[in-house]
Amino acid sequence: MEALEFVKKLKERVIENDNKVYQNLLATTIEAKDPIWQGILPTYKNMNKDQQAAFLQFLRMIQVNTLSHILGVLDGSTTLSENDVNFILKTEEKDELINGDLQDIFLGMEEM
């Protein structure tokens, strides 16, 4: 798997698909057992359509920022601590590094 394909699949699964799941859950859940969902459901239901859309965009922004940070850690451009180790990301099919530009690839996709 090439870096571009890896990032595309991550973006689709982690951001696009999960955002649709959150949107569906917020729109269709009547009663929640989880305390976090119990707290947000009434707030979301009381929002008008524009506010709900803005809230969902805010969730997406959090997802994008989180994935970007993770990719930055894998690339080595973001550190976890002072004495960080460098990560090597390869696939079983090829003995080639796919990390190094993952964050840049992802952020480039987001700008489009």
C-alpha cells in the first residue's frame, strides 16, 4: 500500500464514515445510556438546522486535527515527548517506508 492510498483510506474511515455515524446517531437516538451522549443529545436536539450543521462541522474539525497529529507523530514532525523515537511504517507487501509525508498528504487532501 502506498502512502497516498493509506491516507485516503484513513480519511474515509476515520473522518468521513465516522462523521456520518455521529450525525446519524445524533439525529436518530431517542434515549442514551452513555453519560456523554445523555449530555449532548438534548443540546443537539434543541439546535436549529444551521446550528446542528455547525456542530457537525466542529466535530469533523476535531477529527481532522486529531488524525493530522497522529500522522505527524508517525512522520516524525510531531513529537510525543522529549526523547521520542522515530517510527517506521511499512506494509508486509513492500519493504518501503510509507511514512514521512503522511501528514502533508492528508492536509493537502483537506485543502481541496
